[in-house]
Amino acid sequence: MTHAEARTGVPAVRPDDLPGVRAQLRGVTADLAAGRNCLWLVTDAMVESGLADELYRGALFGSPVRVDVPPPASARARADDPFADDSFAGEGGEEPAEWWADADELPYLDLPDDGFDLDLGWSLDGRPPRVPAPRQPAGPRYDPHGLLARLGKELSVDADEAVATLVAPGRDRRPVVGIRAWAEDDSGTRTSGSTRTSAGTATGARAGAGPRGVAVERLFRLLAAAVKAAGLTPGERPRLLVVARLGDLPESLPDELRNGLGDTAVHWWWGALGRLDTAIAIVPILDHGPDTSGRDRDPLRERIRRAVRSETVVEICGPDLELARRLAGEWDGAQHTLGAALGRCLAAGHGPAPADCPPLRRVGALLRPGAELRQAWARGAVVSWEGRLRPHVGVWHPAAGTDGAEGDGAGADARARLTALVSQAQQRVLTPWIEEARQHLAVRALGHLTRPAAVVVADHADRPPAHLGGSPERTFLELQVGELLRAHIGGAVALPQSDARLLRLLVMARNVLSHRSVLYDRTLDDLCAELSQADLRAR
């Protein structure tokens, strides 16, 4: 359950209900259907939140024939396994001196000469008896917890036969093999034992394990070679679906796969989500509020304020859906409470730190993060948002309770950045309303002229459209709000008081937003109320 779900009791929107998620899933499933392997790279936070596992299941279960390779046993399960390789290792992973050293030989039984009353309990000075593990040949493919061993088990064959079985002749429908790379806890290299503490409990690290993802890389290479040797066409090939974080694989593997190794498509969770996705994700939170059905309401005014609130959350949080849900539930929509609410939401999560984000040397985002941005992307510090590079809000806005916070927790630079984002959100919502209200006011003003339309246009239009020069009335309808207000103040238009009040608010709002400033609560409330009342007046 997410923070927003726990706070409001409202279930989160399912990931596959978001258009950006569906688009990525379609891309992955289309590549799999075309006979290509797929490597899907996701961020660290997506694995921690469980979103990566949901995406993995959505992509894998879209294939009619599939093999879901289960994750390896946990370190604790291995420690408790009596048949694990280190089942008779002492503290520190070393064998006791009195225990036999050669695992290939059976222990010597020192039995009585008379052959009677045999005690086969093998009591060793009060210590519990230990049964040696079955001898296994050395090598990664024989690791009972290794990737090939688990794949072979799903195919009901031995580990060294798993890849050959996938490409064997006569197999009617070849599966998609799904692997969660973040669950592969080592390279698959067989080792002498797990590292243990003095209490005898496993720490989870395996001595001698190589870099992460070596087993996954090996499977890519083995399958590519087997497919090539078998001469399988794209429609006949088994395919791999690997969902991974950047740190789950050898550093060079994504680029090698993209450049042709094993006919593999590499998908990045980069630019996957847009404004519509974040807006849809917070709809249930915004809908969850006090019941006002029995009170006097102004539906249009509420609609505009809700749209401003929603767009502000979207603009600030970008593709961070969990932060957007938290902020939508925490913030009441008032501008003076926004900074403090954002700081609390950042403190409640585990977002990136300022040090995680390198300097951004360009604005435009490419199809995938460049080498200099990949680590920052993996930590969630840099995102591709609406086709542009953007640092996560947690990089520049401090969380509540951080050192050096002043006022609402943000310094001057953070407040300036936040103001710019809020202004952009207000522009996106209010500009269409301002323009529509201008058009209606121009039509009404045409009936309240005290001078000929041609004279008013000549006196007050700064740049009259050339193509409308022969029609003063049509040119008058194109006057901007500032020009209409000058005409009203100069006495050329005698607007009713209510229309004049709306016109002044439109001029103020447009000037404020054009300079990337913010309409604060009272002005915004007045504007929304006047827009609502104007819609109720006769045209």
C-alpha cells in the first residue's frame, strides 16, 4: 500500500490503466512477437515500489507460451538448506579441522571389532550429526540455485540442457523466457560457501561472487549462439525478456545488446510517462474530499480551481507518480501552503539527493539517457519529461526538516524554481479560459460602442490584422484584453460594471502569467468567480 493509499484509503490507479505504461508494454510485446529478445531497463525506485514486477508480469503474461524463471532462494533459505554447498562449513565458511576434507570420499567409520551393537549416530563429542551434501561437479551450470539450473527445472531438464531444449528441433511453439534480473543475487558462480557471522547466520553475500548480471549475460550469449547454430527464423526463436536495473547487469551489456548481440531490443524507462499519466494517477486522490452535494456550490469555479491544483501537482512532480499522489493528498490547493506540503512529501519518500544529479548541459532529451546521465537516471535524479531533460524536484527542493531550510523549508533558488513551475501550470489551465472570456467580452463590447468601430480600432489597436482591414467590426473582435481595457477607460466602450471588472482581472492575469509569475490565492479565487459568473450572463 502506498503512502497516498494509507492516508486517504483510495486505491491507486493500476499501472496498466496509464497510457504511457500501455505504450511501453505494446512496444515490448511487439518486439517479442517479432522474435526479438527484450531487455527492459527500469529505475531503482521502480523495483523498490513493486512497479517493475508489475511491468514484468504485464509483458511476460502477454505471451501465450512463456517460462517465468523463479527468483533464486534467499540467503537465509540457503543457510537453512541441509543440502546447500556450505551445509557443513564452520564459522567464517571454513571446514572444522576434525571434519573430513575430501568431499569426494565417504567418512571413515571407526566401528567395533565384534560387529555387534553398532551405533551409527556418529556422535561427535555432543555435537549434532552432520550429513555431507551430495557431491556436485564444479562450475556455474551445476549451481542448484543458478539461473540455468532454475531455467532447466522449469523445462524439466538438467541445467546443461536448458538452452539446447529451447532451440531443439520439433518444438512447436517456443516460449518467452522471463527473468527478473534484480532478483539474481550473484553472477551464478559456484563458491565455497556463504559468508557467515559469528552467530552462524548468513549475511547474504557469497564469497568469490563476480559482478552482478554475469549469469544473465551468459544466457544471452548462449541463446544467441544456439539460435544461430540452429538456423531458426525470427518466428521460430525462443526469446528472453529481462527486466533489470542498471546495476543488475555488466556495464557494457545494454550497449552490446543494442548493437546487435542476439537480435535484442533494449527498452529504457525513459520518457515513458507524460502529463496525462500523472494527471490520471492523481484523479482518485483529488476526487476524495468532503461531500459538498448539499451545499451551495459553484461548479464552474470548482472545476477551474481543481484543474489548477491538478496541473500544479503534475508540473511539479513530473513522472514521479508516488510523489504526485502524496502531494495531491497533502496539499490543500492554496499557494501559501505549497512549499511546506512539498517538503513534507519529499521527506516521506526516498527520493534522490542533490549530489545524485550531474549538471545538465542541454535541455532536449534523446531516446535514451546518455552515458553521463545513466547513474543519475537509475537513482531517479534525472528524467525525460515531455521530451526534455529535467532534474527531479527532490534534487533542488529540500525535504522538510533538512539543514539550512528557511521559512517553508526552501531557499531563494528553490522558491524561484517552484514559482516558475506553478506559473507554467497556471498558464496551461487559465490561458484558454482567458482567451475565451476575451472573445465573449469583445462581442458584448461591440454592442456598447460610443464611437464608430473604425475609429476605436484606429485609436486603440496596436497591430490590427492586415487581412481584416476592410472590416472594422471584425478587427474590433480581435482586440486583446489590454486594448479593450484602454478603449473602455478612454470612453470608447461603455461596458457594464460586471464586464469591466472581469476585463480588469483578465488583463492582470495575462500580465502576471506572461512574466512567469504566479496568481496567488485571492486573485485566483476572484478570477475563477468572475469567469463563472460571466458564463451565466446572457451573450
